Amino acid sequence: MYEVYDNWPQIAKESFQAGLVGIDFKDIKHIVFSGMGGSGALGDVFSAILSKTDIHVNVVKGYLLPKTVNSNTLIISTSVSGDTDETLTVLESAKKSGCKIAAFSSGGKMEHFCNKNNIEYRKVPFHHSPRASFPSFLYSMLKSLAPILPIKKEEINESINQLENLAKEISSSNLNQKNPALSFATWLNGIPLIYYPKGLEAAAIRFKNSLQENAKTHAMIEDVIEACHNGIVSWERSSNVKPILIEGTDDYVKTKERWQIIKNYFETNNIEYREVFSLSGNILTKLINLIYLLDYSTIYHAILSGIDPSPIKSIDFVKNKLGHNL
């Protein structure tokens, strides 16, 4: 697993440079990203990329399409395995709805369904596990969806260059306390509560998921603005919950004010917290580099805790009970 993570920048570069044909649907006013787990996290990233456009975006992590789907809707279904039950169900519903469809997987039932029904389909290489395959799918989708995305090639290349720089700091060839992912993993304990600004929600969700899958630990997330209206009250009682603050270098001025207030509250009440800052740059650069740093920290945290991050026995249990793939 760590060998794949060490290679994330190269996987990203090769995926973006692959000869995938662009998908250019016209008159798109609504995009729905459908996927579960790591595939769902891809939808969160694309939702952030599209957030400043006039296109309405939904991320569906389940079985049902929004009622607002019509001929101007593009459904983008993603399943790394190609066999995810929820995503296949959405794909079948999309086919019946008459909307536009594009699908991405490493094969499986999704590939067969798309070929049979003449649906735009792109096959993407699989690396170790769905969560480890994140850059392969992200950058393959960036290449394929370029005609409809508000992001420039230079911005995508910037994100890859920054990944290469970050890899030198956090990879397994740099196992010392100057490694920020390892240092963070050493600090991690208790139950992490991850605070985030709206623009970096995708990184917070992915971090929570990776803590759960890799480190086998409970984790929670909360929008920092909303937390000031309810969640902050829970700190009036002592617990083993540990606050982690994911902050953007250019957060909205009112969000920066809120960060200062909540940090002052923690310090006044002797609550230990940890800050993680995004890089400067475009939204893709910020998100993928945060995800890379935080994902790797969950792998180091698992190993430091004597846990193999790869197996997901509980998910296998659910699969067996359902009698089909997840």
C-alpha cells in the first residue's frame, strides 16, 4: 500500500497524460456525481471545482437520483471496482431517465452495462484498492471531462508538481520527524474531530474516511462556521476527542475570524488541537495535496498503532450479508 502512495504523483501524471478521449456534452445545467467511498470522494472534489460555475451539482452516495434530473443533466457514475451496487443502481436509473451519462471504472459490471447500452465509458487502471486508486481516477476524469470543467491544464499540472514536492517530504523514503505526515500520525490519538471551511469539505470527508478504513478508528467532521452555533458546546465536557483544524491559506475573511475565535477558545480551556494548512494555488492543488498528506498520515498512524491498513474486514462482512458487491 505504501508503495502505491509513494507513487501517487507519477500515477497522477500518467493518468492525466493517458490518451483518454474527452467527453463533451452540450447544454449541461446540472451534474450528478454518483459513487460510494473513495469514488464518492471524487465527486466531492469535482463539486468543489465546479462550485463557482452556474452548473448545479449533486453528489449522490446511495441509490436514488435527485428528482430534478432531466435532459440537461449529466450523470457521472464512478465505481473503482465497477461492481458497486448503489452506483450500478443509479446508472440503471439514469439510463431510464433520458439524461446524459458518463461512467468510469476499472472494469466489472459497469463496463459491461455501458458497452451494452452505448454509454460513454472510460476504463481506468486499478492500484491496490479503491482508496489508493484515488489519483488514477481523479486525473483520468480530469482529462476526460476537461471540455466541461472550469479548470485549466496549467492548474492541473500545478497540482501534480506540488504532489511531487510533497512526496519528497512524506514518502516512506523520509521516515523521520521532519516528515509532516509521520509527525501528524505520531500526534494523532483519541477520536479526531475534523473542522473544515466549506471549500475544503472534500478533504475533510476523505480524511475521515481514510482514518476509518486505514487506521480503523472513529472520526468526525464538522463545518467550522456551523460548529460555532452548536458543536462548540460539547467541549464544555472533557473527553478523548481531539480537534483538528483544516485551514485554507486564503479562507474567506469571516472564516479566518472564526478560526481565530475557536483557537482562542481551545487555548483558554486547555484543549490541545492541531492545525493543517492547505497550499496556496487553485482548488485542485489545495484539495489533492491535503488529501495526499492526510491519507498518508492515516497509514503511518495505523502502522504506529500496530494495524495493517489494507484489510477492511467490516466492509467484507457487510458485503457478505448483502450477498452482492459494495
